[in-house]
Amino acid sequence: MLAGVGMVEPVHGTYLGARTDDAALTAAHYLCESGGDVTSDDGWTTALAVYNRSVSYANDVADLAGSYAERPQAS
């Protein structure tokens, strides 16, 4: 869905790793625009459902986001 605006695109069975930062920023912008207030659980869930309605996908994303948030920050 977001391939035209910067998401990581499949190319011959591989992914364009150099665009990872752009893809993350694009996905974040899309989710924020789609879900409204993504600082709330309801807004975050709405945004993810616009992107992918799968409950298991939403759970996976929530788990990954939680793991990422708990990582130590580089200094």
C-alpha cells in the first residue's frame, strides 16, 4: 500500500535496505494521519487497522514497538 511513497519495496526477492529509515518514517506518518491521536490505545489501534486489519498483525506490531521502546538509547 505504501510502496509508492517510500516503503521498503521487494526487488527480485530482496528488500532495499538503504530505504529502511525512509520506510519507517513514511509508515509512522501514514499511521499518525490515519489513526488520529496515536498516543491513545484507540487511535493506535485505528491506525493499524487502516493499514492492516489483522488482529495478529496488530499484536505483533505492538510487541515489536514495546521491545523497541525498551531498548537502551545509543549515546
